[in-house]
Amino acid sequence: MPSLISLSNQPAMRLATVPHYTERRRRQRSLRDFCRKLAREAVRSLYQELVLYPKPGLVSLVDNGSHDDMDASTFMRSLFSLRHYFVEIAEAGTRGAPFSELKQLGIKAEQRMLRATCGINTHRGAIFGLGMLCAALASCRAQGMTLSPQAVRATLLIQWGDALTAHTSPSPSTGDAGSNGLRVAAHHAVGGAREEGALGFPSVFDIALPQLQTTLDAGRDWQCAKVDALFALMAHVSDTNVYHRGGNAGASMVQARSRAFMADGGTGNINWQAQAEACHREFVRHRLSPGGAADLLAAACLMHAICVDNDFAVLKA
Ligand SMILES: CC(C)(COP(=O)(O)OP(=O)(O)OC[C@H]1O[C@@H](n2cnc3c(N)ncnc32)[C@H](O)[C@@H]1O)[C@@H](O)C(=O)NCCC(=O)NCCS
Ligand SMILES: Nc1ncnc2c1ncn2[C@@H]1O[C@H](COP(=O)(O)OP(=O)(O)OP(=O)(O)O)[C@@H](O)[C@H]1O
């Protein structure tokens, strides 16, 4: 039996017996596992959004809402195509990668999405919102910080706030071709996803996440929580998808109908299901699709899952 000393002369053994080396390897493995877990939660949150019904104007397992060009299977192919992206952007977050690197990962993810959907834009806003949150969550974890909503939002703004602000006024040189959101921003002075990101996703942290918790604390189920959070988002968010399809009139209708639903008690109202389905039919009649609210709901579902997993109390609405 060779002595431990002779074995320890081997390079591999020398490293392996050095405590901080094993600690570093353990920590790296733990971070990789966390990034994979984040990615699973992000994909699961996109699925949670897809299967919600009633979801006014939007695609679900029940119908295609205001869309002729996509259905639930389009979204399923799309969310599955993003499974590696969320790992990649989380790992970039652990390194504190610059926004330019996150942006390239986002663009690659959009290309994977478009290949999976034969060119249909199913999750462009979600790639941005959930991608940035995964990067911020992973950065918090790498720094040994808590994963509280406050810490995640502060980390996102500290690490990438300036770049996200610059991202609200894109220039052709940065490869920002025209988009529906940019055209809406120019025509209606509505900031959309870019402004939401630059402000640290206030609609997720200050509206949707507290609403999820308020409905759950009232004793209602997860479907009710997601419905109330979606209506709360539609009541407040300036959704460029809605402006793009329905202009100012469409945006006013979405906000007015959503505020009325919440003022009537949301899913606490005994007739909530009939009211929500009537809203769905009205939005479909007007071809309205609050896709931005749907993306933000998925982001809130991700943050809620993290809070539950880490026993963080979510502030109520
Ligand atoms: C910022 C994004 C969403 C582009 O926004 P823009 O308004 O220019 O584009 P577009 O109209 O195609 O997409 C907007 C999407 O955001 C969603 N959305 C609309 N309004 C809002 C809102 N108020 N809040 C959040 N999301 C919204 C919609 O569902 C829509 O799909 C993003 O896709 C982008 O910049 N992509 C390039 C790659 C990148 O920079 N990624 C960043 C790292 S992930
Ligand atoms: N369940 C959903 N149903 C429809 N849209 C959704 C859903 N979930 C998220 N979205 C968001 O809404 C966007 C799709 O809306 P929309 O089709 O209006 O956008 P667009 O492709 O930019 O515009 P258009 O299709 O009118 O040319 C998706 O990119 C996605 O970000």
C-alpha cells in the first residue's frame, strides 16, 4: 500500500488534497447546478403562462386568442428551444458578463426561437425579461447574496442598469433593426420592454409578484393568482403589442377592462370566470394581444418560484 506521501507527490493528488482547490471545484459545480435549475424554472414559467386560461387575447391550450399565425404547439416548440439559452445567460451572469455579451446570447436565442417556430415571434419579450432575471439571479448567487426580490432587482440595475438605459434608444450601429416596439415607441411615446428593463422590471417586482402572493394568501389557487396578476399587469403596463395592433384606442380598452375586472374583486368575484372569458372574447374581436403582459407574468412566475424555493416572503399588493 503506497504511503499517502508518495501518492500526494502526484500532481493531481497534490491539487486534490489542497482544501481550497476542492472548495473551489465544489463551488463551481454548485453554481453550474444552480444555473441549470434556474433554466428549468424559466422554461417552466413560460409553460405556466402558456397553459393559463382565461388569458384575454392570448394563445393558450384552449384557443389561439387573437393570433392566426401561432398556437400552443408553436409556443411549446419555442419554449423548448430556449432551454439551453437560459443556462448560458445564467452562467454569463455568474461571471458578471457585460450587457453586450448578454445581448448576443439573446439574439442567438431569438434565432433558435425563430427556427423552432418557422419564423414566428413567440417569446422575444420573454427572452429579454426572463433572460435578464436569470442573469441577475445567477449573479446574486455567485456573489453569495440572498435571492430576495429586492437583491435581484438591485443587482440587475447595478450590473446592467446603464446598458439597459442605453438600450432604450437603440441605434442602427448596434444592430437594432426596426421592430414593432420601436415603431410604437416612436409613434406613441411608449417605452415598452426596453423601458421596463431599464427601470429594473417594476411591473414584475411591484405589480405582478405582490399580486400573485395576495391572491394566494386570500386562499385562492395558483390559476386564480396568475389570472389576477395578468389583469393587474394589463391594467398598468404600456404594452407595445397592444399599441402595435390596436393603437391608443386598443390600449385604452385593455387597461379600462382590466382595471374594471380588478375593481370588481378579480378572481375574488364569484363571476370572475365568466367576466374573464367575456374579456377574452372582446379582445379577440378587436384582435388585441397583450403579449407584453404575458411575458411579464412569466417573469413574475419565475421570481415567485425562486421566493418559494428560498422561503422569501413576497410583499403583498
Ligand atoms: C427589448 C426587446 C424585447 C426588444 O424590444 P422591442 O420593443 O424593440 O421589440 P419587439 O416589439 O419585437 O418586442 C417587444 C416584446 O416585448 C414585449 N413587451 C411589450 N411591451 C412590454 C412591456 N411594457 N414590458 C415588457 N415587455 C413588453 C412584447 O411581448 C414583445 O414581444 C429585446 O427583444 C431586444 O432588445 N432584443 C435584442 C437582443 C437583446 O438585446 N437582448 C438583451 C439580453 S436578453
Ligand atoms: N400566450 C401568448 N400568446 C400570444 N403572445 C404571447 C403569449 N405569451 C407571450 N406573448 C408575447 O407576445 C408576442 C406576440 O404578440 P404579437 O404577435 O402581437 O407580436 P408581433 O409578432 O411583434 O406582432 P404581429 O404578430 O402582430 O406582427 C410574443 O413575442 C410574446 O413576446
